[in-house]
Amino acid sequence: MSETVSERPPVERRKEGAAPRAPSASTRTPLGWWRNPWRKPYILGAVTWMYLAWSLLPVLIAIAISFSAGRSNAAWQGFSTQWWWGHPKSDPTGALFVSPELHAALIQSLRLSFLTMFIAVPIGVAFAIGISRWRGPAPAGANFLMLFSFVIPEIIIGISMFLFFTYLLKFVHLGTGAQLLSLVTYQVSYPVIIVRARMLSIGREYEEAATDLGASPTQAVRRVLLPLLYPAILVSFVLVFADTIDDFITVRYLSGGSSTEPLSVKIYNYSRGTLTPAINAAATFLLFSTLVIAVIGVFLYRRITRGQRGQTQEMAGHLT
Amino acid sequence: MRVLPRRRSREQAEGTWYPRWYWPGFALPGTLWMLVLFVLPFYVVVSIAFGTVDPVFQSPLPIYEPWWWTNRYLLEEWHFATGEFRAVELRTLVYVVLATAICLVIAYAVAYYVARFGGKRKGLFLALLIAPFFISYLMRMLSWVELLQPNGYVNDVLSFLHITPHPINWLAGVPFTVVMGLVYGYIPYMILPLYGFLDRIDQRHLEAGRDLGANPFWTFVRVTLPLSKPAILASLVIVTLPMFGDYYTNNLLSGSPKTTMFGNLLDNAMEATGQGPEAAVLVLFLVVFLMIPMLYYMRETAKAQRNQ
């Protein structure tokens, strides 16, 4: 009797994540364990955790090395903040906040990211609203352009911008202006894609209700549509900031001199030559500033979507 | 909700609510921006590719009128592309295909596990999977540069386990390092869309497969895999497109001519002075080569937007 039971597992709906059934005789052998359809997915779980370790541990080690007391960037040699703020006893010129070069690059990074964020997101949001409501073939063409700038490898944008500013639009000098124009061009598609997806899931009903109740078109957009779009706009701000502060591909060709190179370009240049933990500190700083913006974003997101359920999942939904 | 479409069409017929220019006005700044700063620069690239070079300074002289275009540089670069650069192109293809295949296997397993068995930990998993998006690509590469140095931690571990007698210089043009770097760099961009799709698969399809007698393996092969085909294709394109233009992973993790990829050709042409036409022609080649996957991905994105 017990034999037949173990041969044919009872037909029973297994809930997601439910505990495995008590091991029957056949699951004690390795082959039986392998064949048991109700066993936990140990192998997949191991792969996932190994992937996560592989993906995040190197970065944690690199962060730790930025607080190292030695000159080596290969091993941690005791705790110190000398690569951040300098140290009176050792040579302080290489530290992130002390070195004039790195300090200027840091300011340039922040300036470019904030400016890009505040130019690209409003343009992108307005564009997404416009093409979602505007009918005819023209918006499809404009959207095509946007998507094209999204999928094209970034180096192509960098090269074409460099050639553009060098041979046609010569009054835009290489430097902050050229960097900003190309960063906005590359980033503007993010808010468009995120906000457009949200526009399509909202539908037109709310605006129509508003106009039926006597709101003007502008009031309907400002008082009804925009508040509904706030979560998507917020996610766009965070993503554009995170992507811009790390960007070095377009910016590197358009720097026009080492004085306008942001931190990301400096990291790239140093990574190919002599590395000190100060470069780790610079990379950690980029990560930290992104995290600050992300935390502010999550905080505001929770405030805006207060009372709604599944916030984390929904926020991730904007990303996928 | 169901009655609304009829009302909408009536209002549209009246057409009194919104001025004609109202919605186009919203899209105008973005459209103008893209025309001036995306289309026009690309036209400059084409004009330089079909243009000539200053005989003295060797700087490109773009020709903006299509009827004066010359195809001298195009032919020259085509000659290189089919001769001297063939090895580089083949290598790029091999690296990208290998890296994408490895990406897909790992990414699918991870996305599948988190989507189906994440359970209560789903939020944590998602946060950890999204984390690489907020860590700069440079930092992620930098950390591997440091780990893989001759005196780095990877060699420490290998010699501690007596796998290698002496430290390996992983950063001196080892193809394995470059492919691993590509996988490491781009896999997050694959996991998230795959997860987003697998998470939306209706569990009842899988239950039906099991009820009809398929074991977990065959349920996966006959139900889950066919269902996720569009997501697999889209995520493959997401990671291969940037890989073809990638020069930085290679430069940081190898920098040796033994592992040069197509992106490096572009970057080298940009760094050398007076090579504007070369860079422009190589850009054209890359765009033409990537046109089909790019159009495919754009169509899928537009479709996904409409179906949401």
C-alpha cells in the first residue's frame, strides 16, 4: 500500500513556496531526491545566491579598499579615511576631497547630473504626454526617433556628437555645454518610455471626467494627469540621475580638456594606468550620491503612493 | 468604464475641448531636440563618411550636399573591413555570442527562481537584482580589475587552493576575462526584463501542464519556455546591442590587441587625430549591421507599450 503511494504522488495543488512533503521512502536515495517533483528548487536557489554574491561582492570589496590604509588597490591594509579626506602624515594630494583635480571632477559630475536631470525629465515627460494624446502618423514618427536614441549603442551618440560639435555646430565648444547637450539627448528617452507606459495604463477617463466637470484642458493636465504621473516622473528622475552620473562614454569624447572631465571619466582614465584607493573612493562617491538620490526617490514615492499596495513591486515594474 | 468609449468618440467629433496644437505642443520641445541633436549629428556623420579630407591638416571636410558625395572612404574602410579587420569582427561576434549565451543561462535561472520561488523574499531579491543598476558600470569593472591583478584576491584564492602554482595575469589579454567582463557588465539588463515577464506568467498554465501529466522538466520545456520566447528575444537584443559598441570593458580588463573588438576600432579611430572619416564610416557600418535587431527591439517596445 505504502509502495503505491510513494510511486504516485497525490494530485494536490502545491502552493508557491510551500514546504516540501515529508520525505517518503523513494526520496531518501539521491536518485529519488532528484526525481521528487515536490522537492525545493535547491539548485536554482544556489545558482541565484551564487549569482548575487558574484554580482555584489566585488563591489563591496572595492568599497572596502577605498577605506584602506595602504597604497595598494589589491588588498585591504587596515582602516583609514586617507583616500577620502587625506591624512596629515602621508601624502594627501591623492585623496578624493583634497586633490584639486578629483575635487573639480566631482563638482563637474554633480553639475552635469543635476542639469541633465532637470532638463531631460521635463522635456521627456511633456513629450510622452504629447505623443500619447496626439493622433495621426506624426507622433509615431517622433516616438520612433526617441526609441532609436534609446537602443543605439552609446558610443555612436558620442562619436556623432563629437563630429557634430567639431565640424558643424562650432559655436558649441567642447566642454560642459557639449557634454550637457549630448547627455540630455541620450537620457531623454528614459522618461519618455517610463511615462508613456504609465499614460497608457492610466487611460483617458480621468481627464475626460475632469473636463466634463468643467476643467479646462490645462487644468485637466495639471490637476489630474500630472498627479497620476508623479510616481513615473519620480522614477525617471532617479534613473536619469543614476545613469548620468555614471556616464563616461559620450562625455569622454566631449570633454575637450581635463578640466571639464567628470569623475566617471577620471576613473576610466586612471583605471588603465596607476590605480590608488582614491579612485575607489571616487567610484564609491558616485555610488553613494546615486543611493542618496534613490533613497530620496523611494521616500517621495512612498509619500505619493501612500495607501497603495505592492509599492516595491510596482516601482520595479517601472524598471522592467 | 465600459460606456466611456462611446462618449469619447462623441466628444472627439465635436472637437471643441482641445485646440489642434494642444497635444503637438507638448511633444514639440522633445521632437525639436531630437531633430537638431540626434538626426542632424547623424547627418554630419554621413556627410563626413562620404566627404573628403583637408590635404594639409588631414581633418575631415564634410560634404553636406548628397549629390557631391564621394565613396572613397567608404570603399577604403570596406576594404579594411573585409581584409585586415576580419579577425576583429569575427572575434567580436564570437565574444558577443558567447557572453550573451552565458548571460541567458544564468539570467533565466535567476529570473525564474525569483519569479516562481521568491516567496516572501521577493522584495529582497528584487532590491539585490536592481542594485547593479545603481552601481556604475565603471565601478563594477574597476572592482574586477582590482580582484584580477597578479597580486589580487582571485590569485590569492587560487594559490591558496593550489589550483595554480603561480599567479595568473588575468588582465594581459585573456579572452576568458573579457567574456566574463561582458557577462558581468550586461547580465543585470537581462535579468530584470526576464523576471518581469516570468512573474506575469499565469501559474494556472503550469498547473495545467502538471495536471496533464508532465513532470516539472517537461512543463518547463513545453509551457514556460515557449511562453517566454518574446521576452528571451527582447532581452537578448538588449544585451547584444551595447556589447557590439563596447570598448571600455575590453580596455579595462585587457587592453591588449589580442582581444580587440569592434568598439575598440571605433574608439581608436576617435583617439587618433585626423581619423574622422574612418570613425564616421565605422559608425555607419555598425548602424547598418545592428539595424535589424534595433528595429526588432523598437517594435517590441512599442508593442509592449500598447498592450499594457
